[in-house]
Amino acid sequence: MSTIRVHDKEFVAYITSAEIAEQVARIAIEINRNYKGKNPVFIAILNGAFIFAADLFKQINVEAEISFIKLASYKGVKSTGKVITAIGLDVDLHGRDVIILEDIVDTGKTLFQFLPQLEHTNPASLKIASLLFKPESMIHLIKIDYLGFTIPNKFVVGYGLDYDGLGRNLKEIYQLI
Ligand code: 5GP
């Protein structure tokens, strides 16, 4: 089995690029079918989703837009903990069919905190596409409308996902040994 080292940790090949391509193509077919005659706007969450977003978007054949955002979390003034804000959202989502593109939903905390802010903008619809999902670590129930792979609760790198900045350029997805 092929293993790699990223920083101080060993990872083993887990999902091949062919398997990823197959799932991305399937998601694209579903979205193309569901959004026929519509003009969806994709919101890709940086950094992790950039490769998934690019590969998926190339296969979208309805009239579509894409915007890339970064989520920044900071401590709010209230004692309710972290507040998440979107940096770089340059599209008016009011009345639009929005599809969020995520690399991975883990605890669900990020989207749980961020989705209400998007709902506030009154989109016509709001769906989530995530390449990966770790149901074992889910704390907040997030409905993923388009999903590539369900994976166990082990750290993964590759295909856009990093370990401390490295590993995003790997074509396959690797799992921590
Ligand atoms: P959540 O808020 O759902 O717990 O976390 C989602 C974010 O955590 C993802 O967008 C990703 O940045 C990071 N994350 C969660 N699990 C993994 C993993 O296995 N590998 C990497 N590289 N990032 C992860």
C-alpha cells in the first residue's frame, strides 16, 4: 500500500483519483438535472474546497456562477463563543438558488454557525454539496444534499485538504495511519 509523509505524520492512500472523479461526475449530473432552466450560484468555501469546486464546476452545464469565500472565526462580544463571518462574498444571494461547496463536514459546527447567515440573505433555495462527510464526529445535524463519500473519523489529506498547510496538491485522498 502506498504511504506518504506529510510533516511528521504518515498517511496511507485511501480514495483514488478515479474514485473521486467518479463521485464528482455523479454529483455534477445530479445538479445539472435538478437545476435545469435555473441559474444557480455556487459558493465554494476556501481553502479546502478549491479543487473539488473546480472539478465540479467544469462539469456544470446549466448557466451558473461561482464565488469563493473564506470563513473567519472570531470571538464575538457575547459569551456565545465563536462567530463565523464570510470574507469575499461578492454576490447578492437574495432570490438565488445557492449551492455551498465544502471539502468536508466533520462536526458540522462550521456550517451550523454559517448557514443561518446565508439564510438571512433570503436565497430562493440553499443546498450543500460536500466531497466528504464524517458522520461519527457530527455534533450538529447538517443535511448534505450532494455527497461524495462517507468516511470514518480519521484525519485525511489531499485533493484540496491539508495537514498544517501541506498535502493539498495530492491527487488522491490519504488517511492518517
Ligand atoms: P466542522 O466544522 O464540520 O467540524 O469542520 C469542517 C472543517 O474542518 C473542514 O472544512 C476542514 O477544513 C476541517 N477538517 C475536518 N476534518 C478534516 C480532515 O480529516 N482533514 C482535513 N484536512 N481537514 C479537516
